[in-house]
Amino acid sequence: MFDTVAKRYDLTNDLMTAGIQRSWRRSMVAAVAPRSGDLVLDLAAGTGCSSEPFAAHGATAVPCDFSVGMLQQGRKDRPGLPFVAGDGTRLPFLDDTFDAVTISYGLRNFVDPVKGLREMLRVTRPGGRLVVCEFSTPTNGAFRSLYMDGFMRALPRIASVTASASDAYVYLAESILAWPDQAGLADLVAEAGWTNPEWRNLTGGIVALHRATA
């Protein structure tokens, strides 16, 4: 499914969020707090758009994705990044490899999110950090209703203007509506073995940044 939207994926996401996703990305990088020499695993990295900013802080980012189409597009768009194909529940990395692991808008796509979070923990060095940027539940009741009942149902039509396969965005809307809220995801992170899980809402809770320590 994601192979079919790879070519215009970055453009579509930017248009659908009116560019707000750029500020979400900056917030995620700040939450990771990459340091010079850090090795950062960026899971569900798609075309590598989320991986690029880590280099500005002197870190090395390894973009990893399950979609071959996304990886192919990423290698065309960002040939300097070391793209790796991998299943998030069976990562092709040794134990205690990374200083930080990140995943943006991809944990919802795991059949078993807890298994994926455990695998992320396995490849993270002791004391390393996890940052999950994921769609969540708006905190204001009126805004939540407007977002869930209005925008989410209109999302496939909005995406059809630029996306190469708008059916993928039907899945996107459905997966967001079915996803746990902020506290629910924090519970999954803790269940997987991470310590001190916490979150911060962005844009009223449309997105939440979850952080934890290995």
C-alpha cells in the first residue's frame, strides 16, 4: 500500500497538514535531543524526510522502513542517507546499537505495537531514548468532534487531489480513529519495558510526542 503513495508522499502530507507537520518534525528532533556522534534509528522513515534533521546536530540517522517503494524513492530524493529495509518487529540490527530510536506516524501500522516497541528497546543502548510521534486524541471536546467526525472523514477526498493512491488515506483515517489515546499509548510503551514514559501534546492533541528511556 505505501509503495503506491511513495512518489508524492511528502507533498501530500505537507498539503494535508497545511505545513504544520514541519513544526511537529522540529518538536520531535528537539525531543530526541541528538548529540554529536549519536546513532539514531528512524523507523517507518519512509522517504527519509524525518531523518535528515538529525545530521544538522552531528548525529547519524539510519532510516529504516518496511516499504520497498518508500526506500526506492528515498534513495532518489536523499542519496546521502543510509536507508535500510526492515520489519519493525524483527529489526536487522544487533542489541544495544542505537543511542535513540524514533518513529513518526508508523507505530499504528504495526500488527503488534508492543512487540515492535520491545524490538526498539532491544536495539537501544541502556539509558538511550525512545521518541514516538503519533496521531492522537484532541483534548478539547468540541475540537475533537470536529476533527474526528469532520476532517478524518474528509481526509481521503483531500488526499485524492495530490496522492497517487487515495485509498491509502482511507486506511490512514481509519487507523487514526482506532488508535489509543495518549494515556493508552503510554501504557503500551511501559508494557514493552521502557521506563518513565511521558507525552506532550502538539496542536491540541492531534499529535502527541511520547518519550521514554531504555
